[in-house]
Amino acid sequence: MPIQEGFRNQRLTVVPRRVTAEAQARPVTRRLQVTDCGYYPNATDHLMRRPNGTEETVLILCAAGAGWADVGGAQHRVGPSAALVIPRGAPHSYGASSEAPWTIWWCHLRGGDLAELVGEIGVSASRPVIPIRRLDRAIALLDEIVTVLERDHSPASLMGAAGAAWKLLTQIAADRVMPAPGDPLQRAMAYLAERLDGTVRVADLASLVGVSPSHLSALFRRATGGGVLAHHTALRMAQARNLLDTTDATVAAIAREVGYHDPFYFSRHFKRLHETSPTEYRNRAKG
């Protein structure tokens, strides 16, 4: 139950439960639905206790200040640029720090696809707090959710809020596996992106960024689904497609530009990946 509510300049909207029940029967919102959302700036004395959990998954984004959470009997600190995600049904309580009360954006979610989305984020009742890498984008999406549902609770608005929530969750999930600025994976990816006109040895690249070849390969597999060389090839082929689409350069010249000295080998490789030759790709209608 809420112990304290009402914060200066707060925003809050609760979708009537009759409306959420109707939305559960519609094609899009049965998969993901925002049932409640809001914004609490400088939420001094904010405190919520739900000993029996709630029917929805709760997502709270701490934009500034700090707070705390007790989820399933375990205590967690929630600092700035972090998200607290509480699975449906998990007993919990949370509140603002007394020294530096948090500013939060929040929403309650339900839907058939929610469990998979939360799983991709990597949170659980035992690990409910995760860092948010791109805070500004996450805030913009939560602001969009709140703004849409402040306007009305029509099927179109509920669908729009669901779309923004889907984007928010998938963005958080994608950021989990992509490199942070300056870490070995990010430096390795930047190095490969700058060297599309030649080959790279995995051992040399690993040494350059300060990790073992096996560890670097594991980082690439986790982030991209493939190895180091597969990622480099994908970058080279993306540049080849761009040149085929935007220039009149010959196939041989494009091959050299992306590090293939034998244009016939380049063409065979291109066709194996794209199921069409470079010339056929260039002539194919697009758009």
C-alpha cells in the first residue's frame, strides 16, 4: 500500500482496469500493455509496500538521486541511471533515499510477451537492479508513455504506449550486450570499423585491446552472435553494399575498397552471403 503520495510537478495516470481487461483481448496490447505510469521528481519520503506483490511487472527508472528496494526479502540500492524491475507477484517494497530522494519515471506492465522481454533484460527477483546505459533515451521513451496515456486511454493510445514500452525494454536488453565506451569490445569494434580495406588477425586484435583471443571471441559472440572475423566481414560487406547503392564504381574497385584484391573472390563471397552477385544487387529495384 502507498504510504505517501503527491509530489510537486508529479505526473501520474492509471488506466481503468475495465479498459486494461478489454486491451488484453486485442491483438497488440495483449502482448504488451502499460497499465499505470508516472513521473515523481525529487520524491521526498516516497514509500511503497506490497507484501503480496502486484499483478503487473513494475519498472522504475531512477533519473537522479537514489532509492532502495526490498524484493523477496533482499535489500538493493537503486542509484542514478539505474532501473529497478520487479517481476509480477514478487513481494516488495521500495522508497526514496532520505539523504538524496530519487527522481523516478515508472510504469507497470503486463502482457503475453513480457516474461521474454524481462528475461532478455536479465533481471529477476534476486537481481532486480540494472544499469541504464543511455539514460536520455530511456527517459524520452517513458515520457512518451506518460504523455500518450495522459491524453486518453483509447485503443490507439494504449497501442502507442505499448510500442514505446516495447522499444524501452528492447533498448535496455540490447544495451546489455553491446560494449560500453572504452571497454575491450568497443575498442575492438572501432578498430575493425576503421580497417575495412584489409584483413585482421584475431590474436593481434586481442593483444591490442588487452584480452586473450578466446575472451575476445566470446565477447563478440555474445554481442553479435558471431566471431571477430564474421563481424569484420559483415562490416566490409555493408560498406560494399553502400558503395554499390551510392556510386558508379566498378565491382573491382569496390572489392579493393573493402580489402579484396581478387574481384572474382569478392564476387563469389558476396554472392554466398547475399544470394545475388554484386552486379545483380546493384541493378535490383530497392526502396
